[in-house]
Amino acid sequence: MAFKKHWYHILLALAEGPAHGAEIRRRVHSHTGGSLELYPAMLYGSLEDLLERGWVRELEEGSGRPAQGSDRSRYLALTPAGREILAAETEAFQEVVRIARSLLAREVSP
Amino acid sequence: MSPGRRFYARLLRLLPAEFRERRGPDMLATFDDMRGELGPGAGPLRLGAFYLRLTVDLLRRIGPERARAARPARVGGGGIGVAPGRLRGEGSGLLLDTLGRDVRYAFRRMARSPGFTTIALLSLAVGIGANTAVFALVEDFLFRDLPYRAPEELVEVYLEQDAFPFSPLSYPDYLDVREGTGEVFSEIGMGGYGFGQVDKGDQVMNLLGEMVSGSYFPTLGMGAALGRTLLPEDDLSPGAHHVVMLGHGFWEREYAADPGVIGRTLVLNGHGYAIVGVAAEDYPGTVQGVPVDFIVPIAMAKQIMQMTGDPLASRGSQSYFVKARLRPGVALEQARFALAGIAADLKERYPDHWDDHRSFILVPTRDVIMNPALDRVILPAAVLALVLVGVVLLIACSNLASFLLARGMDRRKEIAMRLALGARRAALVRQLITETAVLALVGGVLGMGVSLGLLDYLMALDLPLPGDMRLELGMTGRAYLFGLAVTGATGLLFGLAPALQSTNPDVAPTLKDESTGGGRPRRFTLRNTLVAGQVAASLVLLVFAGLFLRSFQARGAVDPGFGREPTGLLSFVVSSERYDQEAGRVFVREYLDRLARLPEVAAAGMTGNLHLTTTTTNTMDLNVDGVEPPQGRRAWEVDQTEVEPGFFGAAGIPLLRGRNFDDRDEVDAPRVAIVNEVFAERFWPGEEAVGKTLRTGGGEEVEVVGVARATKVRTLGEVPRPFIYTPFSQDYSAFLTAVIRARGEPEVALRAAFRTLREMDPEAVVVETRTMDQHLGIMLMPARLGALLSATFALVALALATIGLYGVVSYAVARRTREMGIRMSLGAAPGAVVRQVVREGMTLACAGAAVGLLLALAGAQVLRSLLFGVGAVDPLTFATVPALLLAVALAAAWVPARRASRIDPVRALKAE
């Protein structure tokens, strides 16, 4: 499976710190200014994909979970591999952005 | 649980079990989050879109998750997985392939004409959604499965008296019935209603509860969802059984469905009750369909109702619903005979209460929808609602049929060509039907979303129900099936006729026809008839809506005769355990003094029974010398309330003659009363009522000291009723409503009044706070709901008919471009061409309107009983509605007709 756009946003949300699913959705919502709305099946299905790839891990009871959170939900955190992927994807993004900028600049000044 | 949440929980079952178990609760929590962000006031369309996106989101995830589940497990395992989704029945492959091709073709065609597809799907979604939602509402009442053991053996006992049949029984009557029916009933139990207050610190939660006999649940043969039901041992001695069952909905809402509640304590009206069980989820309530929050033994009635006297001792307090189980082999007639015997005996023993007009009625429980008295209103309303939405759907269908007919015309050549080349007609019909079936199916799925949204919306509406009562609405499997059936029926209805017509095997004329549909247009094509029919149907709906609106307006214009100024109402109970009558009077007087000193309060008064209260009526038996009581009765029964002197000023009821109550009217002083003008005119016509004497049912003399202006007493539409006020100083009541005329906002005055009461007595029990507008609004609710619903349906119908007419006219213009081009090149003015097209469109509309007018005249007669203050043939409605409809029709015809005038003759002639 190719790397998906919403995976990037989920990883990015987790870079802010461990969170449960509902919190991840809220973070993605605010990061993207509301343009990416993660509906539940997409959200938890993707989390499952990310767990399978080892980019995200579930926190055990009491191990570094934020204290104020709700107790019913599973907390998730970025793994070192996840952080690497996030960094690599961001690099790739930057590359695309750089190319795009230079192309656009050429268009504007003939 | 809201219908939407239940729906989503059900949807989750489609996911593989392992994923569902791991993520299901989190997904539901996320659903709650998202639903919460939409807010309670989100409209049905927005909610519908939300549910649709949720559904699509989930459906899209099923495939990947199934695939994941089929892959070798993460922890070791292995084995050969079967490739998912690749299994297809052998032999049926050909049929499936054909179907698949047809479906794909249908989707391609839908995508090619997005305008048509959008309009078609929107009309279908609204039509199917409205029908499914109304069905779900009605189904909830009409087709409830009775969750009792052997429901065919259950019967309900009511009283018939005077004008009010199916009244509940008094507790002593119930005991007599129980005593005398051992031969015919194997079991008998009863339930009644009471309010319980739970103090949550800064606010009071008012709970609706049931008080039932120990034999009640054994009689029904129902178990509990958790713990146990109330049993005979919970109903042995009055006041001794502090046990409670929770209502299922209340348990879910307030305790998050915690199974650990058994054994905990619920504090009701200041007393702790041990929770022994949770009612079954399908327990319908004593009056079926009225969900309650708690259930206590009837032995606790005095504690729950906080009354001075014993609420179970009076034969006058008829508020208990009796259910019994027939002994095997006993016929209804035998039971009726036994009850008639008891009634005859009671008449002899208690002639004061049991006059000639009173008897028992026996009704089999399975014939009861909610309650026999309410059923007589519910049934016609339900049928009317179903018919109205049905008409809307018919209009939507005929719209689609009409569009498809038009498209069929356009494709006639293509189809004729394919037929000529040897395509089988059956194959073509199948393909065309697949197209409409796909359209209907997508519309149907959208419709389910709309109907879930509608139900959520209805539940979130702030209906003025007594206490904190709420509706429990939901989509059952039956409702989904109904939606599916409607979808299938609509698909056939609007798909078959066009498919057959456009594949008519009479090929030659079509192929030979060189023009783009020239020639004289036929007057009575199927399509024209459909459009005229739509106009007729929407006219009928508009007239109905107009009549309901006028009737709502008329009701709103009725002067209740009191409470015209901004006023707050605070109902409370003076605890009879802590205040005897003397202390109670002192307490109330001090409260009034404090209220009068509040800057927010202009005037304050007290009444025991405010006019136009739907839940209770208070009456008093009395006689007037020289006036015979009604035949077969010993006394007149007149509506009555206890008031203290400030009430008249606070409620704005002027005293016309005589005096108000005052300090003279002490407990020991001669008894006095104030009557209203209707009373005075009825009993002493043409004479001065002040100074006259009347006698209570008990024989006590009462002097009339004043005459007050008449007000509405029970309903806004009633004929003027006599009414009598007795002084609170002589006639104590522990249940009081403070009438607080406000300076400024009534809500502000109410909050101040609430605080004041709590300062005086921190444990004071406040039953309800509401403004006078809310109080009077309850009387207007049925009319308002009727007007709202019928107006919504009518507007949807009008919109659909407008689209239909627009479509017909613009199609005619498109087809006759060439003809018009010729006429214009021959010198016809563009205006003349437009006029002709509009005239043809309006001929259809007028024909439809004429038929609709006749139907509406006939239909309005049926509505007569539901109308108020407006005749069935209301000139204003019948003049305005057709005018409005024709104006809209004119616009719908004129817009496309104008296009005809812009035709360039040269290009039109070159077109073919």
C-alpha cells in the first residue's frame, strides 16, 4: 500500500504527543483548518494500518498516558520508526514544494 | 440512545469482529464527539448528510478490514488465506456479469447528466426520507410488539363516566375490582404516575415515575433487564418500602448503563430508595409509549406525591391504570359480567361517587395503542400524516417519471436503431429498469440518512411535555424494511412506464421521422397528465396547510382571559411532613411577602390549580337552592381552585363585583367563595350573585362574596365554563403554583423567585418553573405541530411540482426549436412565441389546479374535526392558494419560454 495523505496527518498529530483517537481527529481537524475530516472508520482503520507497520504503538495502562484523559480510550504514540517516516515524508514534501516554487517563479517572470 | 447512535452501533456490526471489538467503543466515542460538534439544533438535511458520510466512510473500510482479517494473523499463525472478494458462484456468472454491466452503464449515464441526477436524487431522498421517518414514528405506536407473557390474555379496566370514557380508576375502586374478580382474573395489577425530584445542587431534575402495585409486573409477566422487578413483597405496608426500579432510558442516560447500580441509592424527594433493578428495554410503560425514569411501589404513593392526606383513600382521585390477566378459558364477556356486578354493588355502597352514569369498561390490551382515550386522536393523526407524506412521494415519483419519459423521447432514435439491429426488447427494458433501480436505490440510501436526521431533529426539538419527559424515537428493522419497500416501489413506479413506452416496438415511424419532434404536440400525453396531477396534488396539500395555519392562527388569537403580561410560574410543594396546615399558611404568606419585595417582581399570587393545566383538573361538588342537579346526579361538578388574594392581580383576572378574599376569611370564619361570571349567569340568571349561598357536596354553606371575569378553564376552544375560587386560608393546598408577574424578563423574575424559595427552605421541592407563554404554548402545541408539518409537506410538494412544470415547458421549447425558428423567420414576434409556450404550460397548470380545487374541497370536509375557528371552506385559503400556485406555475413556464424568444431562426433551421 502506498503512503497515504491522511497517514501523514495522523502521524503529524501524534508528533504533538500521545493521544486517543478522538483527540487525533480534533488535532487533524485543526492542523488542516477543517479541510480534512477523519470519519471514524477511516481514522481507526488507518491507525490499524499504522500499527501494523510499526509506526505507531499503543500505550499500556499508566505508562506515560496523560493523566487528564478519558479512561475508556486506547492511547497511541509515535514510534521512532514513525518519527523517521514522518521526517522523510516531510523532506519529500519540501522537495516537491521547492520544485513547485521554482516552476511557478519561472511562469510568472517570462 | 438517539436513533442515530443506535444506527451507527448497528452499522459497526458490518466490520470484522476482531476490529470491532478493539476499536468499536472508540469509534462510538468519536461518533459522539462529531455528533456533539454538529450541535443539537442541526437541521435534518445537515444531519442526513452527516449520517450519509459516516455510512460511506464505514462501508469503504469494510473491504480493507476484511482483507486484513483474512491475512495471516500478526502473531505467528500463518496458513493459506483465501483471496477475499474473488469468490463468485459458478454458473450464475453470466447473469451477474450482465447485471454488473447494466449497473456500470447506469452509473455512467447518471454521471453524464449531473443536473438531472441531482434533482432526481434530491426528490427521491426527501420523498423516501419523509415517508420512512413518518413510518418510524407511526410504527412506534401502531405496531409495537407487546413484550408481555401471553399478551392475548391481558385486559385493561377503565371507568366510563359522563362525557369521558376510558378514565382510570381510583385506588379503592381497584381494590374492589381485585376483590370481586378472583373467578375471572388470574392476576391483576395497577400503575399510576408520580413526579420525583432529584436535587443536583444548583438545579432540580424532575423525573416522571410510575407507582405500581406489587402484583403489576407478575401480571404483565415481564422480567427486568438487570436485577429484579418490583414484587408483591415490596407492596405490603404504606410508606415502608424504599425500593426503586430505574427506567431503561434513564439508566443509560444518567448511569451510563452501569451494571453496578444495583444496591446503590436514588434520592427522590429527599428520601433514599435502594435500586433493585432496571426495567427491560422494551417495557412500554403503563400508558404504552410513555417512558418513565423510575418505578416505585404504590405503597410509597404518599411519600412520592407528598400529600397531606392518603392519596390511595379517595374514590375521587381517579388516576390508576388497571391491567389484569384472564384465567384460561374465561371469555371477555364473563369478565365484563363480573365487573358489571361489582359496579352495581358500588353504586349501592357509595352513591356519592357511583352515580348512574358510571360503569367499568374492559379492553383487551392488544387492542390498545397507547391508551383508549388517546388512541382516538392518534389513529386519525397517524393516518393523515402517512397520507400526506405518501402524496409528497407520489409527486416526487411522477416528477421522475416525467423526466424519464422526456429522456426516453430523446433516446427513441437510439433505441429504435438498436431494436432494428436485433436487440431484444426484454434486454433493453432490463437495462432501462436497471437505470431507474440504481437511481432509486441511491435515492433510498440518501433517504434513510434524511429520515435518521429527521428523527434526531424531532428528538432534539424542545417539545413542551410535562416534567422533563422526552420522546424515544428510533428506526426499527421494520422501518428500514419499509424504506426499502418504498424505494423498490418508487423505482418500479417511475421506471416501468417510461421504459415500456420508449421501447415500443413500433420502430418505423420513429426512424422515418426526420424532424426533431415536430408536428402538433398531443394534448393528453402521459407526461402532461403527470404534470397536471402534480399540480392538483400540491394544490390539495397547500390548501390543507393553509387551513391548518389559519386554524393555528385562530387558536393563538384566543384570549385565555389571564396571564397577558410577562409572567413566570413556579410550582412547588409545601412538604406536609415538615409543615402542618398552620405552618404551611405562614410559610406561603412569608414567601409571598418576600416575592413582593423583589425588584424583578411586579405582583405575585398563589393558586392550587392554574387554569389550562393539561395534566390535572380540580373539581368541586356543589348545589344551589332552587337549581336541580343534572339528571341522575346528586350535585353539580364545577372546576375549582384554591387561591390567595394576590392571585387575581398577578394573573390579571379582574373582579367585576363584590370583594376579594381578605383577612376576614379565616379558617373559623364562615366559608366564602368567588365565582366567575359564567357561574353567576348559570345559577342566578339576571340576579346579583354576590351575597348568594351555595352548598358543598358535604352540605356546608358557602357565601359568594365576589364575581370574577371568565377565563378559559380546560381548553382554548371550550364553551365558557363555570368556575369557583375558594380562599387558601380556608381551603389548604400543599401543591401550589406561584404566579409571578415580572418587571422585565419573566425568566429573570423566576430565577429570583427560585432563589428566594431555596433561601427560606433549602429542601423546598420545586416541581416546575416555566413562563406563562410556555404554559399557554402547551395548549397550542398540537395545532402548531399540525401547521408546521403540513406546511413543510406542502412546500416540498410545491417545489417538486414547480420543477416538474419547468421541465415540461423547457423540454417542449427544446423540441420545438425548429418550428419556432420557422415561425419567427416568417415574421412572428418573439413575444407571440413566448406567449404561446406559456399558454400551453398554463393550460396544464390550470387543468391541474381545477381538479385539485375539487379534491381539496372534498378533502377539507374530512379535516373539519381537526380545524378550529376556521370553516372547512375557508374563503381566504381557497382564494390565496390557487393564486399562489398559479403565480409559481407562471414563473416556472415563463423562464424556459423566454429561451424560445431568443432562438436564432437561421441556426434553428440549420439544426437538422
